[in-house]
Amino acid sequence: MIDKTVADNRLLHGGDYNPDQWLDYPEILKDDLRLMKLAKANTFTLGVFAWSALEPTEGEFQFDWLDERIEAIYQMGGRVILATPSGARPAWMSKKYPEVLRTTENRMKMLHGGRHNHCFSSPIYREKVAIINRKLAERYGNHPALLMWHISNEYSGDCHCELCQDNFRNWLKKKYGTLDKLNHAWWGPFWSHTITDWLEVESPSSIGESMVHGLNLDWKRFVTDQTIDFYKHEIVPLREISPSIPITTNFMADTHDLIPFQSLNYSEFAKHVDIVSWDCYPAWHNDWEETKDLAAKVGFINDLYRSLKQQPFLIMESTPSGVNWHDVNKTKRPGMHLLSSMQFIAHGSDSVLYFQWRKSRGSSEKFHGAVVDHDNSETNRVFQEVSAVGGALEKIAEVKGTHKQARVAIVYDWENNWALNDAQGFSDSTKQYPQTLQKHYQSFWKKDISVDIVTLNQELASYDLVIAPMLYMMSLDTISKLENYVANGGTLVSSYISGLVNETDLAHLSGWPATLKRIFGIDVKETDTLYPKDRNTLTYNGKQYEIKDYCTIFERKEANILATYMEDFYQENPAVVENCYGKGKAYFIGARTEQAFLDDFYEELQKEGNLDSEREILHKEGVSVQRRDSAECYYLFVMNFTEQKQAVTLKESFFDLLTQEIKQEQIELLPYEVRVLKREK
Ligand code: GLA
Ligand code: ZN
């Protein structure tokens, strides 16, 4: 598929706009246009959840209101991202065709209501979606205001109805061909679970089977494929009628720890969208972590979604203030809105879009942050801060389309996360695969070293350093990919709980896989899982570091020992090793360490690989510098994620795009202040 880009040279600023909620309020609709200009907003996402306004009764369509809004936005100089409305459907449809509604995992048929409550298999739902999407494409596909298609909304969830069971069985037949193969992959004889007829296959359920790991894994894979299949069905008329308009669907994160969304494999989904877009809602100013630590997590997840296509992405939703669904919905402190918006751009976004333009008057989102509050005023603080972001985006518009370049990659694998979370063993409360990756990432974020977060589909050869901790599930293909990478000169870091099962979640036989033994020069024997309060210690370079949760017990073969355990029955055994393999090097970190160890360990690798040689800005912890590059120049986003003033030293002189001044030597950043500095190459 050809990657398309958004045909507008501005950084996008605006967001979800729901005039369909305000059709009885002409004054409000009129005021929207005035306020949009004042907010320096240029892009609006229309039509998300607008099906009942578009097709109030079956087969009778009403587009006048949408015609008028799109035209008005266009006349104002704005552009439109048009959504297909399949995320929620009109009540008449659920009533007349109950098959469109979901069946839950405990085989309960849902009533009409909520959203994202539809069956991805239902032929009727697919037919209804095809009709409305074609109508939208025919009417707006060639409208000059149309910038992009936004398919549905935050695809998620699964359906366990009979239609979906049939599709699952067919998917399995295609994958395995024979029941023998399926039974082997699922370890059938265990608890007498051998299947003798495809019709005996049932999706995982809390009232039925939930402990066959191969089944669970395949169900998740199927749900991803089925969701993508539904998406592909949605885009048929759009591609046909408006082939040059890029298509996206908004991805998500799981919010408390801001880790990748769990239940769909976005590395598969990303192959089918033209541009990755996603909805980012960090809990700024929370009471469990420091601003800088949350900022590093935001960096991690943006780098992951950017790396899915290795091109600029879009922030499709964010909030100007707070949300309505965190445990505590705290508002952003003054300055945080500009800082956090610039952080998106710094990590490769070409937009700052919001949910939502205007606070709805009723229902569950009436107190969710918005650009325009119930006071309908442009004088309140939030509106003013939004408008300041609009102004800043205009000043830095030239960064649009520029890229980030990284020599370091961290591997994140969705399927590995599924399998590891499913594994009964270790400790459910401490597995924390994505959180562990965030910790490794921090050691680079603190040093302003760009990192790509890649999946196993992606090429590794261009990276100097590949970090792949906790890769519990490794197929033989993955292992040979890693072997090639190291043999050809790459540096690889692995850790505890790696290489234990294959791609169907069956344990590797004959101990740790032979190729891994060769790459790392060790033989892994046991993984010791500790209680949350247990501690051990390792010594590395003459210093001691606390370790917890997991300790791998392994035999050294060819590897050099870098650290040893200080306590317990594996006292003095190796804890961290390095091994030369082919033209490259491999490191194995046997235990979960405190952050200081990762920082010191990676500092050695950073020096050895000359990874931080280009640092031109020096600062204390809590300031982050992120870089985007064009052919002629580069941009450094200097961001203060602390509540204190920060002195920052510039080794070169730069042009500050926000203040339009030359900056050199020493500058001071106020709490939450951000600078965007430019320099010719
Ligand atoms: C999601 C949805 C939006 C809205 C926001 C609220 O991202 O896509 O429709 O509900 O959450 O934060
Ligand atoms: Zn279904």
C-alpha cells in the first residue's frame, strides 16, 4: 500500500466536533465558527457517532446539516477529517436486526446501548455500514475540505455470537488445516481437551474454556484479523470513490501506566492504514509519579506508534484540560497544555487534535475537557491555552513532515504480551512487560537519545543497538532474526523471562533454545520469582544495585560475567553477562534491577556505541530534548517536565521558533516551559 500524507502544509489543530448534538441550537453553531478562528483551529473531525443524525430512519438519509458544517469550516479556511459512523448505531437498527449487537464472552446477548457494541461478523451490520460509507464517500469524497477518512472509532472488543464462532472456526481451519495440528498446538490431551470436530471449538469464556493458552492466543489473533477485516470492508467505497484521500483509524493506549493498547495487535493493523493516529490521555499531575517519569512514558508510547510506520503520525484526540474517566479527573496546570502538545510534535506527530471541540450538554461526557466550555467563552483559561497552542503550531509549521532518526530500537511485541499475561506462573502482579520496556526506554530518554519502539515485523539491521527484554515468546524465526542481527554486527540486549515458549505458547524443549545459548554464551536453567517485598543485590562495576521480582539462574558458557548475585542460593552466580557473537555482541540481564542499574549499564553501551555524541544541549534530569530532522536542518524540542526552573546549556547557537530569537549558551526554562530550536545542517 502506498503511504499517503495529509495534503495540508499546516500542523493540524482542532479535533472532534459534534454539531449533530447541537442542531437545535443555531446560535451555538454560529458561534462555533467564530471561536474556531480564535482558537487558531484548522481541522475538525466530524461524524464520529453521528449515524442517528445521518440516517434517522432506515434508508432515509439527512446530510444537510453535515453539508452546511463542512462548507462553513471550509469557507473559514479549515479542513475536515470525516469519520464513518460505525462506532455506534441508531436504535432502529438494533431493534430490527438484533444480530448486529454483540454477544459477550459469557454468552450474554447485549442490549442496544453504549458504543462499540456491534458484531464484526454480522452480514447485516456490514451491509448497513457499506451503504452509509458509500453515501458519505459519494457526497464528500471529492469535497476540497476533506483531508482524511477516520474509520469508525477506537476499534476494540470482541463478539462471541454464533456468526463469530463460525468465522473463528474457519480462521482456524485455514491456519491449521487439520485437527491434529490444532490439537498439537493447543496441547489438546491436557485435561482431556482434544477436539474431534471443528464444531467443538468455542471461543474462550469464563463459563467454559479459558486456560488453553494456544486457544486464547489464537482467539486474540483472530479478533485482530476480524477487526481488520471489518475495517477493510468499511474502506472499500472510500478507496473506490476517493483514492487519494488518506485513511486512518484512531488507536488507543491503556491509560493508568500509558502502555500500548492490549487487545488489538496494532503492528498488524498499522499495515492497513495510511497514517497512524492515536488518542493520548496521560494523567498529568497525578499522585503516584513525578511529571518527568510520566513524560518519559508518553515519549515511549508516541515513539511506538510513530515507529509502526516509521513516518509522522497524528494525535487524533487529547484533552485541553482533563478527562471524565480517570479515577481523578484533574485539569492540566497552566503551561502543561502547551508543553504536552509540543511533546507530541517532538516525538513525530503532525497534529494536536482534541476530544472535544465543545463540551456536550448532557450524558456522560458533559464534564470531559473541551476547547469550548459550557460558558461558551473565549476568555477562560483553557480556551486561552488552546489558542496559544494554535499560535505555537503556526510558528513551528515547518516541522511538519520531518522525521525522527534513531540508532536504538526497543522491541515491543503484542503477541508476546498476550502470551506472557496468560502464562500461569511467575507473578501476575509483577510481570509488567510493557512497563519494563518503559524503564529501559527511560535510560535513553534521560540522555535525549532517540529510540524507535519496533515490532518483530520490522527490520533490525539499521540499528546499532536492539533491546528486547522479556521476550517470553520466541518463534524459531524470531530467534534466527535476532541471531542474524548480532552475527552481522548488531548489539542485542535480552533479559529474564525470554525465549521460553514458541509461537503457539508451547514450551521449547531441550532447555533454553540452542541458538540463544550460542548468542548469549549462557545456558538458562531456572527463573526464580520473588515476592514483591523480597530483595536481592547484584554487583556491577564495583557498585551494588537492588534487584527484585525475577532472578534468572544460568550457567556461563562463553560469556563474560559483568555482574553477580550477592545473596540467596545463587549467590556469586552470574547475573549479567556479555558475549561476543559473530561480528556483534549480546547482553543478558538476568534480574529485574532498579533504574540506576539500567542507567549505568546503558551508559556504558551508549559510550561504546557513540550514541550520545551529538548532544548539543546539556541539562538536569527532567528536561527532555527531542529531535526532528529535515534534509536541510533539524529541530530540537527542549521541554521542562519539572516544577522548577531549569538552567540549560546550549553548545551551539539556535533559532528559537517560538520567540523568533537567536538563543545561545545559557538559557533558563520556567516550570513546564518549552522551546523549539532550529539549526541548519
Ligand atoms: C475516546 C473516544 C472519544 C471520547 C474520549 C474521551 O478517546 O474516542 O469519543 O469518548 O475517549 O476521553
Ligand atoms: Zn458476532
